[in-house]
Amino acid sequence: MRPLYVRLPDEAADKLDRAAFELKTPKQNIVAQLLANHLTVGRAEFFPNDDPVVLTVDDAAELLRIDPDKLVKLAAAGDVPGRKLGEEWRFSRAGLLNWLGNQDEEH
């Protein structure tokens, strides 16, 4: 491990503090995970990683900003597009975004 000292805007620092508290994990772990999962380095340029096409329950719940247990209940009832593979649910990012965008048309 190597120390890293950065200055963040107040809003970003507050968000990192809240995330560390709620996830009960050190801020250094959150930053390291974000760098590992969302940045690719090549030719001295940084490129965001592509978003995954297939999502787990936790990924899909984060995308929709709802509780994972609530998402499973909605998927099991057929209210949210998803597929159960064995004991685990998987969701299409495009399918969820399409479903979310079409909600106004149904009501």
C-alpha cells in the first residue's frame, strides 16, 4: 500500500464519507475499488471502463437506486425484466433502462 493525498470538492468528500460509513469500509478501499473497476490506463490516457451488459441483483439495484431485496421481489412478480439462472437473478442493463424509460407510457 502507498499513501495518496488528494483534495476533493466538499460535495465529493462528503459523499465518500457517507459511503464509507454506510458500507462500513475504509475510504481507501472504496477509492481503490473505484479505480480498479472504472478506469483503464493506456498511453497516458484514462478511459472509463464500459458498463457491464449483464447485471447482478446488486448491480441492477444500484442502477435503479432501490433495495436489492425489493428488486428481487419485483423481478419474481414479473414487474421488472430479469432472468433467474439457477438460484441467481441476472438483468440486462439495456432492458432495465428501456423498462425504466417506458414507465410513463404505461400510465
